Amino acid sequence: MSTISARQFNRDVSAAKRAAKSAPVVITDRGEPRFVLLSIEEFRRLQDRRTLADILRMDEDIEFEPACLPDHVRPAQL
């Protein structure tokens, strides 16, 4: 994650956008972090508010036909 000042950002927006393609860019104002510039992909990833349980839940039906195993039945040895 890179950091630039608001003044640098205003002077070279293109450089900030290029940097934001690979990682979020923190924009400081008077030395304090104030804003973060990030790619749309990263923004959308952060907007995904699903929990792990939501992600693992299978809401849709899945077709599953297990393969038939050959009959290799042996008598129990007691």
C-alpha cells in the first residue's frame, strides 16, 4: 500500500490511479490519512458482505449421481 499527500494527488492523479491498480493508495492531508483510492475490483470485493456461512451454504440444487461400486461382498469373519 502506497501513501501520497493530497497535494501530490492533485498534481498527478494519473500516477495515483496507476498505483491503485496494484494496491490501495492512502491519501494524506496534513500528514494524516484521510482517503483511500482503490481499484473498482478491490472496491467490489470489499462490498461483498457475505459471511463464510453464506458463501458455504448451497442454495442451489446440485446434480450428483455417485458411481455404483462393484459388488465385492465378502462374508463376515466372526
